[in-house]
Amino acid sequence: MELTDLHVHSTASDGTFTPSELVAEAKKVGLKAFALTDHDTVAGVEEAINAGNEAGIEVIPGIEISTKYNSTYIKDKEIHIVGLYIDYTNEHFLTEIAGFRDNRDGRNDKLIELMNEAGMPVSLETMRDMFGDDTVLTRAHFARYMVNKGYVSSNNEAFDRYLGEGKPFYVSRQMPDPARAVELIHEAGGVAVLAHPILYKMSDSELTKLCQYLKRHGLNGIEGIYSTYRSGDETTVRRIAGECGLLISGGSDFHGANKPDIKLGIGKGNLKIPYELALNLKKAIH
């Protein structure tokens, strides 16, 4: 069976493998294809595609857009929408996601201020020196900085004590509604997938309502195969997908050393994502 991975991150956002290194790793583990889906950026896509052409690995241009969802019972829930097969040169698309990054930058400025007030000296220049000028800085980068400085012993501890929602360094930021992300992905010629729905810790009924809402705005698929799903999770997602008329996608959410227990293509060791899923999603492009 030919295999793929439709949710992968590089150094262009919060992964630790460069786009070219991802291609080499995909070849090593025997993938036919993978999608580069960095957070709110397509900066690594061209490098990955070029490396993939040389190595005989198909690279699907993608993105993961952070959004905020509000409903009758849910307020400001962060939801991620993955875009696949997007035109990563689309000027309107690039302008829109640049605005999303500007909002992220504002959040980072406030986070830096909070860290300094707490006696953990850091600056934007320090973060840029460590991770590169073109990297989209996420909370994972601040977690790595905290580990490097000895403030915490692991990325998980950084999130559990400081960076997670409700913790001292958590700063909310402006994000688009998930329906807008779906529409924007379509405007860039791609297909839209609801990422890792189990991680949102919604009830089945609320998750179904979210999927129905996004389906009305053109949502194409949902991640039914994911690294951290337990035995019943995939069954739940597949049932909701069937009820809402959504295609199944799957991804490891590979971040390299930032999620050391997650491997490209195989997640925690038992992940298998048929390449056929990518083909089914590609057929859904309007």
C-alpha cells in the first residue's frame, strides 16, 4: 500500500526539519507523498517541492490556519484548518495569511513582555537569532527557548506551567473564523480539512455542529487518522464524517524534535495513511 502524510511541519513554522530534510526523511520512511502544512505560512513549500522533484517524492503544497470558533455554548475555541493542494503563489491568499502572521507577532510581543516581567529575559532579537528571521514564531519556539535556558525541563512542561491556555504566559490573539479559513483555502484553489478534531475536547454533538457549520462553507474533509487518537477516536470521527458528508484525511502532525515521540508518516509507530486519501481529497477540488 502506498502511504502519505497530510499534516507535516518544517522550520518555516514550528518544526525542526527544514523542508529539504523532510523530503529526505519521507524517502527514508517510504512515503509516496507528504503535505507541508506549516502554521499560517507557505514559506517552505517551494523548497520542499524542488527537493521532492529531485528525490521522487510528491510534495503537496499546504498550510495550517489557526482560527477562533464561537457557538452558543463554545467561546473562543482555537480550531485549526488544514489546506491541501493550494496555489501557494496566489497573491490574495498570501496577503490574507500575512495579516494572520501580523496578529501572531502582536501576541508574541505581549508574551515576551510577560516572560521578562517573570524574570525570564528574552527579546524578539534573541528569538530571531535562535530560530531565523523568516520563521513564523509560535509558542513551541518559546517553549524550546525556555528549555534551552533551563527554565523548564521539556516542551511539555513549558506548556503545562506557562504557555498553555489559562497559564501565566498565555496570550489570546485575533484569528479568523474557521469558515473564513475554509473559504480562503478554496479561493487559493485548495481543499479544506478540519485538523485533529479530537484534540478540541468537544462533545460529539458540538463537534458535529462544528462540522455541519463548516460544511455549509465548503469544508471538504476531516482528520480521521492522527498520531494521538485512541482506539475509539477514529471510529467517532469517521461516523461524524459520514453524517456530515466529509472525506477522511490523515496526518502525523510531525514537528521533529518539538514532538519527539511523533515520527513522520508513522506517528507513534502504528500510523498508516493510504495515499488514496490524498487522491480522494484532490478530486474534491472545484
